[in-house]
Amino acid sequence: MPPLMIHPKLVDFSQTPISAALVFHDPRNWSLDIQILCDIILSGGIIGGPYRAAEKPIELIFCNPDLLWRSDFSRPRLGQGAFKEAFQAIYKALTGSEYPYIQYGKPTEATYRFAEKVLKAHMGQLGWKGKLPPVYMVGDNPESDIAGANAAGWPSVLVHTGVYEPSQGPPSQRPTYEADDVEAGVRWAIEREMGDLKARAAADLGN
């Protein structure tokens, strides 16, 4: 075990400025976490310090913009995107304006480009040479999964086992295909690619 974990270094946060805050997962205690974010930002990074303008703005990063997500409960649950909205509403009530932030996660372009980069690196380790073959996004949320895939130029499959419910009307973002569940979506994608391979092989033979 690393020495730092055996004998952790005590930090006095009243004297240690915080330069950035990363919201990595859906907070459990929204009130407490919003309070901490406001304290950090308004005090120039010193928790418990007087409210003052920071010499350099505190960087605020969110990693998931999903307003809703699906669990075992019968209705969708509020996600990190909802927490961001709540924080911004309170921060605006305190200061008169929203706070600038950086957003990662679906459907941001950076997330899909990073996924492509990781896939290319992994396929290179397996000996693959050439451009990346089609990458399919299979997801249940039109606003994140499908919107991001469409923007990235990926084929997209919207499944009916999560946030999206067909009874509520057409999805806000049009997928390449809709499937009852993930298995059906994956089967469709495989059959589609196999069909394309057969078509290309037949064309090559014809030439």
C-alpha cells in the first residue's frame, strides 16, 4: 500500500485554495454539494473564507449532462443534468447570473471523439490497420445517446427499455433504428454490417 494511504497528509482547506471542482457522479446530497460548490466559487477557492472574487475563476466541470436516467423504479430518475440545473438556479439567485462550466459526457462531441480514439488504439494493438469501421451507439435516451451519435456520424439504435417510452410519441432525436431491447438492437447492427460485407464482396466479384 502506498505510504500516502497509510499516513495520509492532513490538509488545511482554510489555507489551501481549490482551483477546480469536478462533478463526477450524481450527487446524493444536493443541498450540501450545492452549498460546497457555492462556497468554493464565491470565496475564491477557500472553503469557509469570506466571499470575494477569485484571482482566477474556479473551473467547474460536469461529466454527465443527462437530465434523466432509468433505474429499477417505474419512472425515470433525475440525473446529474438536473443537479447542474439546480446548482445554476441557486447560484443565479445569489449572484444574478449563471456560472460558466465545462461539460463532458454524451452528447458532447469530445466524448465521442475520445471513444473513437480509444477504439483506434485498442484495434491497433490487435493488429488492425486502416480506418475505424462503423461504430454503433445503442442507448435508451434520445437527448444524449442518439443526439450524440447522430452528431458524430455514428449509426444509432434507440431501445425501448429505458428513458424513452414509445407511448409518449416519436423520439426528439431520430435514431437509425429502434429496437425493443439491447439484444435486438445488437442483432440488427450485426445483421446490417454482415449484409454490407456480403454486398461489397459480391460487387468485388462482379468487378
